[in-house]
Amino acid sequence: MMDSLRSDDDRGQVGIGTLIIFIALVLVAAVAAGVLIDTSGQLESRASDTGADAQAEVSNQVEVISATGVASDDTDGVEQIELVVKKSPGADPIDLRDATIQYTSSSSSATLSESDSLDSSAFTVTGISTTDTPEVLSSSSDRVRLTIDANQVEGGSDLSAGSNVDLKIVDQSGASTVYGVNIPDVLTGDYVSV
């Protein structure tokens, strides 16, 4: 009775051709798995790098503690701007030698880099309370003074009373801090808060 349930169509294919097809399918699956694993590893690495860069741009900022204008002796204007800065909480060490300051006023625009001497395209860095290198903010207690010669950037004229300047400090990680300088309408003394 058992033979009546079977037919010739129910037999499985067994042979060398079936074995070759099975091995080919296994190889294709192995190659596809290898490609997927390699691609996912590359994507994970890129995502990690992008995340680290984005975090650095957000957290590696400097904070402006105070801003002072040095008044000119012969005019009623400000010839230098001095910013005292520190690194923001959670920031990595910030090397101000690699930083730039984008200076924008109503009459002038310039990108300034750190230098030992003031000229129309430079700012100087002076350590106030730094532990190692005066240009590097390595702890949150470090303070550095950035000095910009506004007279030279403005082409030989001082910043007049009531004028405004936007300063954008960009550090080595690409993080930026924008600070607006407002010259008071009345200038008294050698130093004014801006």
C-alpha cells in the first residue's frame, strides 16, 4: 500500500549538478555577507567620525569673559580691542595659534590670524592665567587676552563712538563664537567696556 502513495514525480534530485548549484548558492551568500559586513564597518566608522566632528564644533568654543576698547590719545575713537577668553565647559584644549577671527564692521572686513606682532591681518595672544603654553586653553581656569588692532584693520582710522564690530572666533576644530563689540557713544578714559 505504501507504493501506491508514491509517484515518479515525488523523487528528489540528487546528483553532481545539484551539488554544484548548492555550492554556488553558498558561495554567493558568503560573498554577499562579506560585502555587507565591510560596508557596515565603513558606515560605522564614517558615522563615528562625523559625530566626533559635530560634537567638537558644538563643545569646543571659547567664551568671552570681558571686552575692552583701548581709546586713542589723539582722536575720540578706539584703536584696539582686547578680549579676555576662556574655553567653554567640556571643551577639549583649544590652541589659539590655529584660530582665526573674522572681523566685520560697517567699513571693513578681514580674517585675522594669530601673530607675534599686530598688523592689519593679525591678532596677538597674551596668556593671563595659563598653565603651560599661553596660546593654549587647556583648563577652564585658563584665561587669554586677544588683542586686535582695529586702527590697522580699519585702514588707519579708529572705531568711532557708537560704531559696531562683529567678531567671529573660529578655533582649530571649526567651532565658532560670535561676539558683538559696541563702542559707547561717550568715550571717557583710556579704556572703555565694549
